[in-house]
Amino acid sequence: MTCEQIRIGMAEYLAGRMSAGDRAAFLGHVDHCEACAAEVEEFTALWRDLDDLPLPMPSTRMLPRFRAMLHAYERSSRPSNLAMMPSRPWMWGALAASLFVGGLLAGHYLGRNSAANTEIASLKTEVEGMRQMVTLTLLQQQSAGERLRGVTWSNRMERPDSAVENALLTAVNRDPNVNVRLSAVDALQKFTANPAVRRALVDAIPVQDSPLVQIALIDAIVPLGDASAGSMLRQLAADPHANEAVRKRANWGLRKLGVA
Amino acid sequence: MSKPIVISAALTAAALLTFAPARAQESPERVVVPYRSSGGPRIVHASLMNGGITVKRHDGQDVIVEASAHSGGRPAHSRDGMKRLDLNHGSGLDVEEDNNVIEIKTNAMEEESNLVITVPANTSLKLKCLNGGDILVDGVTGEIDANNLNGKVTLNHVSGNVIAHSLNGSVIVSLDRVDASKPMSFSTLNGDIDVTLPADFRANVKIKADNGDVFSDFEVKPGANPHPVTEPGDAKNGKYKIRFDNSMTGTINGGGPEFTFTTFNGEIRIRKRK
Ligand SMILES: [Zn+2]
């Protein structure tokens, strides 16, 4: 198997639904590939934990879709596979994703018709959707460790949607933990093509009570070369109540932007 | 769902004042939160305005909270020899338990009070100090979230996962075992970061040090960009000295969950457990 096939087969493997042959091939690759081994380890732990996490229902939009997909699957395929239906509604999403990934595999190995290809395209979207659901769920947990995990999960998404953007911005502004805020600033760097996100990062600076997060925000904004951040930085550089390191960094930013 | 238990420490303090009036210098208060078989591992939340927090492990299942309010170095006798009576506002220790989450607060605003919390080995901690005290944890396994404003954060021989921050102090952590699936984060504005990890731990690392050097015993395989320069280090600081613009990403032992190290004015050391 290739690394790509490992990624595709992950959910099948975790759900214990691989054939003995596929499983051997899967583990054969993982034994020799550090990157895949690390990914399997992380997914295994997440899979194990998902059932313990309270579901804050960020997925009101996602869940019906998963349910519909699940029912479609139920009607059309081997019913024996549904014996391991999880008790928590949250798991349905994960299961649905795994079923679809199962569909992917079938498409690959059994050479289904073109309908399968359409299905594969939609499957990819759904797996991405599952990543978003995991991110949003984790970001709402009590434990700072789980929220940090949510922030780092967002890094795996190819094209995160506005719900994730908003959740990360909320984390920057309101998360009680400094380290979660720092990571959220970092995760938002890939969204800075969106002017609204750039604006929100600038606006976050004065309301931020952690100097370290203020510096991280300055460092995120300045390389974008957006001179509109200048007035905020000038204000900060002149603010006697601001932390000394923050004032210095603001001055550095003004010089970099060429608006000092 | 169990009802919260509120344990008032005021009675204990009153008793101490009545029966042990000689203890003018220091008035410790002690609260024992007994183990309840219903729950899983404990979660202890403690926050202090003035003073430090020490967490120790014991073999028992109870959580024991001791607070000592210092008289701030004021003399025990007045200039003409009269004995000062400590009115003992106490540390205002307040301990609540709800469903295995233990909340510890002190209401003392001006007196410095130090907390010593003794916990079972498997306990998660959320600790916060503002002024004049250090956070010290020894031998605990769980999720440890430690946040200090002006003091150090020192976590010795802990296991599980750690999120630690100090604004002005150093963050010193030694991990015996790590939770292989969870990200960790260590940050400080003005202090150093010194983290010791098991030789085989895997991580994707993000390292940011604006004004200080970074040393590592581990080989950090650089990520996309910017490209750091790895130079030989020395015996004291670590095997490798890593130089880069002001931040870098990379992998250790092939990669794993994300580990973030951030300091603005300090140095970073990532050590291999010997
Ligand atoms: Zn691979």
C-alpha cells in the first residue's frame, strides 16, 4: 500500500472492518513508514476518545447529512456491518465517514462504474466534513488540552470553512488559556487571504490581555504587508500601559511595513 | 450526578486560633477531600492571587489541601515588647468538589498564602498563580495545565500531556511518559523553556524564539520553510544548536502530535531523558 492508500483506509482499519489481507498490507506499510505510523497512532487515540467527549452539536448541519448517508448505505449494502452501530449519535458521523471510505476502497479495488466516481468525489468532501466536525467539537471542550487538539486538527483541513474560521477567531479572543490562543493565531495564518480574517487579527490585538499573544498577532499580520495595520501598531507602540516587549515589537512592525 | 460538597476551612482556622494561639507566624489550614468510589481520576483546579502552588503525589486516594497564610515577615512582637495577636484572616481557603472536579481558591487578597496539594498519582491539574509564587508539580500523571504570571512553572517527573505558560518566569518540564496522541504547548515571554522528553517521543515541533538560542538533544528534521541551520552544540546545552529567523517547524523521531515552544526573550532547551 502507498501512504495515500493508508490514509484512505484509516477509518476502515480503525473500525476493524478490513479483510485479513488488506490489514496485513496496511500494517506492513505502517511498520516501515514513520509518518503513517504516527498518523495511525493519533487516529487510534482520537477514535478511542471520541465516544467520551460530550457533543456540543456544532454538527447540526453535518449530522443530518451523515444520517441520510447512513440510511442510504443501510438500504443498499451488507446489513451485517451495521451490527456494530455505536450508541452515541456523535459516532455516526465517524462511522458514516468510514462507510464512505469503505465505498472508496470498493471503488478502487472492485472497479465500480462511474457512479462510484461521483460517490468518491462526494466522499472526499464528507471526510473533510468529518475533520471539521472533530475540530469544532474539540474546540468546545472544557479541557485546554482538548481545545489545543482542536486547533491542531484544523491544520489538517485542506479547505476549512467559515465555521472553523470563526471558531478559531473566537479562540484567539476568548479562550481562557494563553497557549490555546497562541496556537489559534498560528492556525489562522492559513486563512489570511480572507480580508475579514486579517481585519479580525488586527482587531484582536488591543483586546488581548496576553503580551505573548499580542506579539504573535503582530508577527502574523506584519508579513502580510497590509499597511492598514499601521494605525493599530502606532497606537500600541505609544501605549504606556502596553508591555515593553509588545511596544518594541509594534515598532519593529511599523519599520517592516515602512510606515514608521 | 452528585451534589457539590462545600468544605469550609473557616472552622478549621477558628479551631487553630482557639487551641493553638502560639502559632502567630503561620496559620496553616488543611482540608481533606475524601475519595469517592463513583468517579474516575480527579481533576484539581487551583488559583491563587498571591503565593505559590506545590502539588505532590501520594499513594492514597484522598486529595489533601494545605494553605498557609504568612504574616508577611511582620515581627511577632511590637517595639515595646507586646506580642502581636494574629487576627488570622487566614488564607480564606475555599475547597469545593463537584463530580470529581475539585475547585480550590483562597480569598486572601493581601496576605501571601501558599498552597500544598497532595493528590493521587492519576490526577489532572489546572493551576494558576498571579503574583510572587512558583508552581511546582512532582510525579503526577494526567493533563497538566499550568499558568503563572510572575513566577516559574516547574513540572518534575510528570506524565501525560502538558500545557504550560509563564509570562515572566521560566517553564521547566520533565516528562517521563507522554500521551502519544495529544499536542503540548510551552510558552513564556521573558523566561527560558527547558523541556526533557523521552528519547522515543514523536512530534511535529513548532519553535519560536525571537531573541534567544535554541538547543536540542534530539535531531529536529526541518519542515518546509524557513530553513534553520543546525550546528553542533555543546555538552552543557545539547547536542544540536538550531538557528533560524525567528520560528521553525520540523519533526522529531518521524513526527507526531504538535509540540509548540514559544519564548520571546528567553532560550529554549529540548532535552532527551537519559
Ligand atoms: Zn506511509
